[in-house]
Amino acid sequence: MKRLYLVTLLSLCLPIASYAENNLADFASEMNAITKSAFAEMDQQMAVKINLAGKQRMLSQKMTKEALLISLNIDTDNNKKNLEASATLFDKTLTGLKVGDDSLGLTKTDNTSILKQLDKVSTLWNDFKTNIESTISKGSSEEALNNIATQNLPLLSAMNKAVYMYAGASGADLNKLANVINLSGKQRMLTQKMSKELLLAAKGIDKSENLEKLKATTELFDKTLKGLLDGDKGLGLPKTSDEKIRKQLGTVKELWDELKPIFEKADTSPETLEKVAKLNLPLLSEMNKAVKMYEEQSK
């Protein structure tokens, strides 16, 4: 009985073995294609996470800027709407980074260390959101504005750490591109941080400190933009060779050339603040287009 079982088993296995031997090259090729496809999908998912986690940094500064514009009575109604939209997007993206969100193209984060960091962000966000919601519903108050001025940087710092954790967890093939997506994404945040720092100085909130920060932020934006275009070893940025992205960065530079002198002079006159309020959003929008173009390279 045992011999009959072994003979039957061998009779079944031999054709399979023969097929495998004859088709080994095809089998290996198919498996290689499947593996490459799986890794490409993983890289694309990570690129989206790095981009959107980086966008959260920008939103922390954009919300602060919008709260300051409301307090200065600059386009109040529109900035309340913008502030509400920014807060809603931050909340939605933070949840999406944790558990996934199809509408944002986000898959669930499984990395335990990153999830712990996102929990820290959530704790800071809950306190920050209270003051944002108060500003939206009741208008600007000195208490809420001071809290926002104090809380925005810890929120930014915690979110920034999460971005670098995502970038560090990217695969070897994505690692260099991850740094480019991270730093180009950081430029979006800097557009809002510069505006915020100028507005804080205009409000007389830690004026000398915020003017010093404004100087450093302006220099960093300028340095990174040049690095994205022509490379910067210190920042780990290769020269951008893609002509479409270079053209988009050229559009960013044109807008930057108009805003840069304002930030360098740190002019807080009402006329200048109005101009900054109008120009910073196109700069943000064009920089965001460049980030999306870098993200597309991961596909």
C-alpha cells in the first residue's frame, strides 16, 4: 500500500518537476515582474505618505498665519473660511496617515515607531485645534492667538519628525527621491512660516525673535530652491534634470523673487502685509505643484 502511494505520488510530481525545469526561466521572469511591481507600489505609497505628512507641516504654519490675518482684520471672512478648510484637511490627513484614506491615496501606516510619533502629533493637535476652532467661531481673541503662537512650533516639530521617519523607512531605491520630496515639501511649509513670522512681528509678539527667525527661514528657502535646481551636497539634493520640473521651479523662482525682498526688509506696514497675504498663496500653490511632480517620479 505504501509502495503504491509512493509510486502514485512520484507519477504526479515528475510531470510537475519536468514542467518547472522546462519553464524555469519564464517562472523566474514572472516572479521578478511581480516583485518589481510590488516594490514599485510600496515606493509609490511611501512617496504619497512623505508628501502628505510633509504637507501637514505646511498646514500648521498656514493655520497660524490665517489666525494672525484674522486678528489683523485682513480679509477676515475669507481667512476664516481658509482656516476652517486648513483645520479640516489637517485632521483628515492625520487620521488618514494612521488608518488609511482612499480619497487621499493613503494606505494604513504599520510602522510602530511612526504610529507612536503620530500619536504625539495628535495630542498636540487636539490642544491647537481648540484655539483654532475658537478663532473660527468667535473671532480672534488675545488668549487664543497667544496659544496658537506658542503651540504651532511644537506641532510643526512633531510633524516634521514624523516626515523624517517616513523618509528613513523608505526603500533604498526611493531614499534619494524621498529626500527630494521631503525638502521640496518643506518649501511649502517655509512659504507659510515666513508669512507667519512677519505677521507675528507686526502683532508685536516676540518681535525681535520672530524677525531673526524670518531671516533664517528666508535664507533656507532661498538655499533649498537653488539646491533643487542645481544641486546642493550639504542638503543631499541632486540637480533636477527633468525639464518639466525645472520649468515649474522657474515659476516658483519668479514668485519668490517678488516676495524675497519683502521678507528681507521685514516691512510690517499694512500695505506690505496685504501684499504678502496675496502673494504667499500663489507661491505655495506653485511649490506644491513641484512637489507633486517629484512624487510622480516614484511611479
